[in-house]
Amino acid sequence: MSKTAYLFETSQIQRFIFEGGKLRDMVAASDQLDSLCGDPLSQVLETCGLVEDENIWFSRKSGGAIYAILNNEEKARELQSLWSFYVRKHFPGIRIVQVIKTAESIEKAMKLALESMLQSRNLIQAQYPVPGPLMRRSPRTGEAVVKWDSSRKEWIDESIRLKRFGVKPHSSLVKKFTPDNQPYREHAWPVNFEPSEGAFPFLNEDRTIALIHADGNGLGELLIVLGKVAAAASKSADDEFLYINLFRKFSNAIEASTQAAAKDAMQTLFDMLPENTAEHSVIPARPLVLGGDDLTILIRADLALPFTVKFCEAFSEHTEKELAGLYADAQKYLNDAQASGEKQAYNLNRLKKLTACAGVAFIKANQPFMQAYYLAESLCEEAKNQSRSVLSAENTHDLIPASLAFHKVSAALIEPVSAVRRHEWQVEVNRQPCELAMGVYGLHCDLPDFYTLQNLANLFGDSKLNRAGLRQVATLLKEDPDKAQMRYARWRDIEAAKKDDSGKSYLDQYDTMLATLCDIEQNDKIPFDKSSGKSPLIDLLLLINLAIDPRNQEAAS
């Protein structure tokens, strides 16, 4: 009996979320998207006469994506028509990629569908209807207006109308971030940045926030291997539904791991807040995306890096736990298949545990979030590339290490990391190109160590090393490197006498830690790595500025 694969994905969801630039609109959009594969899909399935695990089977059903197998191609096309109509009506502007393929087995139908999806993702899609030249345009999005918002005195397009006036589901997204030992309070999460009820709780007058984007490593390559193992196993066991069941287990394991890691990271945030703040005040963070192995969240600047590090650490821990059963099953099925004549060997190392990389963009609350997301995404991609470069040619199947990259926007324009490197990080010292940032820091791997950078930042403060001199050095490097070197030597002379309670020199500790981050020629020279020409200078200054314990400050506004 032939099987039909129906694959559906949404893309450009971040554009839909961030379009308009208002936090309240972003919150509404993220909640609507998070519930997409819940009640809306159930209603569409019921209308089509489809019952899960009877005449439709899902290997994936989350994060705005559906991978399904049906017995009937006609039913698949009916589902495609009704589901795509619903999504386009309620999420205008979101790009849809969907394919239907029929073959004599589940494995062949899925293989054809996945190959077709790779091609379809690269096709340019027109957005209809195309507004005429006489149509009024929304000043927030540039799209055709459909309504006058009298409360905010502005014309709005269809996507913003649905965010503000459409049916708003109860937020399932913030539930996924709420730690199990914390009470669920939907109204404790901020919905705007303006001073009012439910406003974002900034720290004193500092309105700096961070946009964090985290993504799992090597998932696509792992899915290819898992697909081959599942195909061999289903053939050996003479059970084609084994193919889809393995993928369903994998999808559920990743979803559970990501949610558990998000809760652990949020608990770290609660632990950093002043006592009772987590129970009675507005939380200084707003989740926007949590699906598959992706996370996007807005968070107060001083809490961003501890949250990010904890998420990456917890993601590895939870995937190791959640994937243990699947790894054992896959290994057993593979052994059975090889005993039945399967000759190809598969490396399942990455099925034991996964890692994540993250990008953190620090911006002011009034700066455009769409550009901030693109910066965070490019930082995350930079981290993923650097993590992959650590693997040797002989060990390409080994675990890709976790890492993160971060940048605080100080220029008028928010640019991706490639432009930031050219315009803000690169300087010329002794006629050699250098960079004022290391770019990427690893978490327990061969990349420059983030924990060392944290410890280095802790050497600065009251009665410790003075950061003002280093800030002047960073500024002078862009203007006059020779003066910068003189200022750095002067800073070292002044700081040399400072010691901790045990009598150890803070400057000696500084030199020791710095030497583990980059290979420098001599201590009295500005720290640039001899091979890469990179320095942790502005990364260190950023961490020093962020190293403020909120419990020692005035209460958040």
C-alpha cells in the first residue's frame, strides 16, 4: 500500500514577530505562533476527518513544522489546502514551504519529500495580494493598511491588526520557560518598554537589553544519519512504521530537552534577582521563540550572559538524558540490521548528546529589534562555525563543542557580525591588522574559554583593578596605537601594587588568566594573540560593565 508524505514548514517567523517594533505586538505574535501546532492544527485535522495514529502519523509537530505520513494522497492534498489557507489567513507575511510526495513505502516517500523540501526552501515566493500604487502604507511595516488603530493613533496593516485585535491564546510559551518550582504567572512577564503597568523592569536608568538567539549544533547531519539507520532498521524488522517512530522519538526528545534547558536558564535568572522579586514583580525577560532546538528571548542586559551559558550547559545535559533511550534503540536496530546483511556502518556519536551555540546582541530598548535579531543570528552562526573548526579532519563525527559570541551595539547602525568586524573591531597596530574582540568563546573546549573571561572580569571593581585605564586604551587603539601602548604601560604601573586578601597581586592574576585566552608576546604589551591578531579587550570591558549584582543596586524600576 502506497504512503504519502506531507511536509510543511514556516520560515521568516522572526520577521513576523519583530515587524512593527512594539513589544506588545511581538508578544502577541510569538504566542500565536507557539500555539499554531496545537488547537488550530487539531481543528483542521478534525475538519479533514483525520485522526492521529489512525490515518495520519506525525514524526514532527512543533515549532511551526509538520512532518506527516498519510495512507491517502487525496486526504493529504485536502489537508495541505485547508492548513495552508489557515496559516496564510492568520499569519500574513510568513513564508510557507510544503510538499507532498507519494511512494510505495514511508521511507521512500519521506526521502522524496525531504529532497523536494531542500529545493523548495530556495524558491522565491511572491506575497499576494500586491497592494496598488494608491494604497496607503503602514509606517511601521510598509505594507498596505487595513485599519486605523484609534488607541495608538496610527494606520496598521493586516499582520499588526491580527496581533492587536485577533484572538489571543493563553500564552503557552511562557509556561515552557517557567521553572517547575515557580508559580505560573502569565501577567508577570513584560508586555511593553514604556513606563506603565506591565513594563519591562530595567535596572535603574540603564535601558540596555539583550536579544539572545541559540541554536543546536549538527542537527541536520544527525538527521541524515538517523534517516539511514531508521531505513535499515525498518527494512530489517519488516515494520515501516519504525521509521517514523524513531523520528518522532527524536523530535520529542529535542523538544523536551530545549524546554528543560530554558527552564533551568530561567531559574538561574530568578536566582540572580533580589529576594522576592521573582514572586511579586515583573520578570526582566520576555520569551519570543522556543521550538525544536531554537531559542530567542529578550532579557535585561546584566542577566543575559549567565542565562545564555546556563541554557547551553543545560541543553547538553538534557539531550544526553532524553536521547539515551533513542540511542540504545537505534544501536539495537542497527545491530539487528547488520546481522541481517546490512553492510554500511553508521557513526551514532552525536546521537548520545547534542550541544548548542548562541549569539547575544546588546542594544538599547529603543533600537530596532529586527536588525538586532539579524545581529544575534549572525553571532550565533559565527559561534557555530568556530565550534565546528575545532573538530579535526579525522573526527568530524565527534561532538561539536558549545560556544557563544556577543557584541554590544555602539554604532548608529545595527549590522551583522561581518560588518561589525570591519567597522568596529579591526584596527592596525604596528602595520598589522588586529581585532579588539576574540569573537567567539567556548564552553569547556579548545576555543578561548568564556569562564576564564568571566574570572578575569571579576578582578576589576572596588579595591581591585581599575577598568577606566583599559577603556582609554581601547579608545586610543582606534586613534593612535602608540599612545594606547603608553597608556597601557602606565595602567599596569598603577595597578601593580594592588593585592587581594591573601597577598596575591591582582595584576599577576590578570596576566595568568590573559595568557590562557591568547598567546601574547610579553605582559607589558597590549594583549593581541600572536597568530590571530585578536584581543579580548572590548569583550572584557563589556563583561566588567555587566558584572553588577542587582541585589547590591537599587530595586529595578
